[in-house]
Amino acid sequence: MEYCEQDLASLLDNMPNSFTEAQVKGIMLQVFKGLRYLHENFIIHRDLKVSNLLMTDKGMIKIADFGLARPSNSQHPMTPKVVTLWYRAPEVLLGDKMQTKAIDIWSAGCIMGELLLHKPLFPGKNEISQLELIIDLLGTPNERIWPGMADLPVLKKVNLKVQPYNNLRQTFPWLSDAGFRLLNFLFMYDPTKRARARECCQSSYFREHPLPCEPEMMPSFPQHRLKRKASPSDDTVREPVAPVNPILEASSGLFDATFDRILKSRRK
């Protein structure tokens, strides 16, 4: 992979103004295209977040850090301690070990919301507070909208707070109907009903004004790079670290595979 000058997390922390909606669209369209490629090749990233999205000085977005990646067609249980907390899908928070591509789509929704708001959408301090923040925004899930959720391990020990309303529209009042539909589709509680990467790429949100910013028209942020070179220790720590290294999964008898091994198996 070619050298990338910055990641989106450090940009969000240091840029004086928010990304425009056209720039957010340009970034997210690249993210969805990257996810479409991964998912069509049966790969789940499992740690998608703004600090794992790199940007070149030509505005190209690169998905990085495949340390937690797994094959999506695996029948082996996976640890629920994956995906950095603020970007973790509700089924993972509730202990589901049979993870699907839908967990990457939820993370992409968190990233889209963060880029639009210029701040994290669900900055939870622990798993319980993370669930509460999600419920505050989207309402409390139930068996009607998410069949089978009552069987998830955490719900046998924890009662979810009751909040009947979806407050997504109030949080993003300026979004068009198409943008609102896309966000809702990304944040479906039921992972089987959540958007697919291919469907996201085809969303009408990316075909209406303002149109997605082309990569070559994205700002290059030279002042940010100069600041980082001068004071590399000044970067703000803005999010919890990624989950435990996947080597621990292997030691507990669960399936383990590196990104390289996944790709090699796909080429055979």
C-alpha cells in the first residue's frame, strides 16, 4: 500500500472546520466501495473506525489494520470482544459469537454519523453505557423488530433501558430523506435486515446534490501534517483502543486467520 499522509481520526481532531456534506459523501462512498470489495471476497474487517481509515494527499481513502479480520463464511464462533467500543454493533455488545458482515456496516454508520457531526456518535465508556447511548438514539430493540435477540447471552443477565423513540432525525435534521434512509438502513438492529455494502454504494443519497466530492478535490491538509511532524506527541487520544489482539482467540481454541491467509485462500 502506498504511503498515506493522515488518518481520519487525527484529521477530525485537528481540522478547524467540519467536513462539508459533499466531502463526507466522497469519503463514505469510498468506504462503502472498499467494504463491498472485502465482503464480496468473504472478509469481515471487524475493527472499522476513523483511525483505521487512511487518506492520501490525493484524497483516496484506504481501509487499514486487518489484525481482527476473519472469513465471513466461517462456521466457527468468534470472540464478542471485537470492534473498538464506539463502533461496535449491538449484536456484538450483546454477546453474539456468530458475526457477519453486518458488523462492518454498523461501524460504517458510526463513521458516517461522526463525520457529519464532527464528533463521535456513540462515545460509550463501557459496554453498558455503549448500549444505552445506542438506545437513546435509536430506541429500545425488541423481538418484533429483531427476532432472536432475546436469546443473546448478555440479555440473560441485563435488562435494557426502555426508550421507545427513534431520535435519528432530530440528531441529523439537515439530512435529506435519502441520507436519513441510508443512516436508518445502516443502523438496523436486526443484522439480517441491515444494509449491504453494495446497496450502500447504490444509495440515491450519493446521486443527489451536493454530489460526492471527487478524491482529487478533497483538501490535502498540509498544515496538519506539518503540525504532526513538529509535535507528534500532541495528537489527541480520541477513542478507546481496539480490542485484545486476535492471537488470544487462537489460544482459546477459536478460529484464527490473518488477512494474508484469507486472501491466499480466496485466490486458490
